[in-house]
Amino acid sequence: MPTLLVLLMVSSVFTADPSAATEEFGIDEKAVSYSGFQVWSITVRSNGEHKLLRQIIEQYDVEVWKEQKTDKAAITELLVAPQVQRVLKVKLTEADISYGIKINDLHTVIENGNAKHNTSSLNTKTGHSMDWTKYHRLADIYGYLNYLASTYPSRVELINIGTSYEKRPLYVVRIFNRSSSVVKPAVWIDGGIHAREWISPALATYIIRQLVEVPANEALLCNVDWFIMPVMNPDGYEYSHAFNRLWRKTRSVTSWTSCRGVDPNRNFGYKWGGLGTSTNPCSDVYKGTRAFSEPETFATSNFIKGKASSIKLYLTLHSYGQAALIPWGYNVVYPSDYSDMLELAKSAVSKFTKYRYRVGNAAAIYYPAAGGSDDWAKSIGIKYSYTFELSDTGAYGFLLPASNILPVCQDFFPALDVFAAKVATMKV
Ligand code: 0X9
Ligand code: ZN
């Protein structure tokens, strides 16, 4: 069994203590504290070491944050609860596996990573509450989308494609030149599939702003239409702000009452239930009861299917690791046009000047994981389909401080020139 499959199937029931009560959601829910939790990074260079590490992880039920492979090594990043730190240290030392502590106290990093978590007040100068100096609540993001639709009707259409499990609207923004009636090839971008990856909706909204509000970018709308869904999993996103900063999944009720949510990126209908997925509702990679069991993946896939002939490029924004991942991700298998996909991705990431990105097959450079949105998009005929794992490379991981939002966004945006230029050449 591939290592990461085992690692990912380790149950992720949080062992952190619930501490502060919050009434925000009108339910008796307690916010999770990560006081004393650490992130450890472990590099193993042989199969023997890998096996030992896997045994230790399983024995102590440690949560894997990320695993990346290079030619010579596998780097595993672990979320380590205070109560297992001492024993883990002993076990790793006994096994002669070295480790480094990347984050010493998660609670401190969470507290310092973002300004106050509440909805911001309206900025009377701009007419909305969005900026890219902090991670915003959903109300700010949705407020901004509504503001754009009413302020720029000639190039913005706000499409409500359905509702989340907790009845929040699911929004797609179409950015286009309304005066032209020809059907153009289109780019799809989504963010926020995984709740805790806050840099993803931040970048998606930044891209929306650049395309709609910055006149210098108008050329990007000449030959291409844009469909951007900044928050595919709004329930999870809000939950990660209000109760558990490390929440990943949706918030649907499962057969196991104390464990909620499905991993949306294991719930898409291509090779659903394969490697790197779990049948355990408490797992962070729980695949759900069937493909598209979640209203969020169901509505999104239906919308994309309806536009499949015009959408030529599918881009899904995640974090972390700084990598452009290319299908297939369900296993180390390469589509017949992989070289085209690789070439375009390489040329896109060559635009980045601040951050270096790896490019490669998702299963090969990360791990096999079935039911991903990228694989599904590729399977319905969208030629160029990518998962972008944004910054960082592990110093903060999912907890990337808000001061990084603008640098990440500014670095990323020029890559869209490359994608748009390619899509513009494609026949609808
Ligand atoms: O595991 C995932 O869903 C993605 N990584 S993340 O850390 N953002 O959770 C990678 C998905 C790559 N694509 C597929 N395996 N299909
Ligand atoms: Zn993700």
C-alpha cells in the first residue's frame, strides 16, 4: 500500500481541547485551541526509514499535514499534539530519524496570522470591505462580489449556482465583455475547496479585482471569458474562521454523529473512492457516501459540465507547497497529452519572480489521491487542468500570515497572461 495512502487514512479526529465558547453560529459549539501543538518536519531517505516513520505515525495517531517527494527523499510534515511530543521524540531518536520543529506553538501562529476575524465595516471610499492585507470572512467576500456585479454590469455577472449544506449561496463570478456576443473560450478558477487554505480565496478574489477593476488588465477579457468561484466550500471556510482554524472538509452530517464533513477534493466523480481516500467519516480525506454527495461539489460540477465546451482551462487553488500539479492525481498515470499540459504549466510558473514552484504529476510529486476536482475536470475533456498549491513551502503551511497575501497574489497574477494567451487560441 502506498505510504501516503496509509498516512492519509490515519484518522484526523482533533485531539485539541475545545476552550472558548462562541455563539456566533447559534449552536453550542466550542472553538478548538491549538495551544502547545507543533509542526514537525521529517525527511526520510530510505524505504526502511519510511516504514519506521509510518509505524510511529500510525501508533500515535499523528496527523500528516503534507508529504512531498523528491528524487532522493520524502518530506513529511506532522501536526504534533503536546501529549505525544515527548514519546515521538524518543521513538524518532531510537529509529535514528532526524526531525526539525517548524512551528513551535500553533496557537501563537494562529493568533498572529490574521487581524480580528470578524466581518469588516464598510469602507465608504471604496464601497466594499475587501482588501488583501488580511483574510476576510465570507460576508466581506460575498459583499465584494455583489458590489462588483452592481458597479460593473458591463463586465461582471454574479451567478448563484446553488447552496451549500448549511444553506450559504455558492457564487461564480463571470467576467467578460458584455458588448461582444460571440462565445469565447473560457478559463475556470476556483478557490476555497479546502477550508483552512485561506490564501486560496484571497488569491481568487485578488484575480477577480485585477480583471474587473484594473483598466490595464482589460486586454485579458478581449478573447477569453473568466468563470471564478472564490469559495467553493463556504461552510468549511466560515467554520475555519469561527471554530477550528485547521478545518479542511465540508460541514455535512455523516453517519458518525461526532465527525462531520467530506473532503470535497475526494468527492468528485472520477475514480471516486480510489487511492488516498477514506471511508471513515472522521478522516480528513473522507470520500463521502457517493461521488458528488456534497451540494458544493454537485453544484460546481453541474455548472462546469454545462459550460464544458467553452471552458478550456481548469485551475483550482490550494495550499501549500508551491507546486503546479498535473493530472492524473488518482495514481502515477500520465494523460496522453501530458507534455502539452507540462509545457503550459512550466511557461506559466516561469512568470513567478518571488516564489519558486515545482511542476509535475500530482501523484508523483505529492501522493496519489482519487476524486480530485482536477482529475474530474480533465476527465470531462478540459484539456488543461491544474491544481496550484500556493505558498509557502512549510514555514507556516496552512497558517500563512496575512502579510504574505499581497506578495503571493502579485507574484501569481502575471501567470494568467500565459494561460489566457493559450486559451485564446483554442476553438469553442
Ligand atoms: O490532497 C489534496 O487534495 C491536494 N493537496 S492539499 O494539501 N491542498 O489538500 C492535492 C490534490 C492533487 N490532485 C489530485 N490528487 N487529484
Ligand atoms: Zn487543498
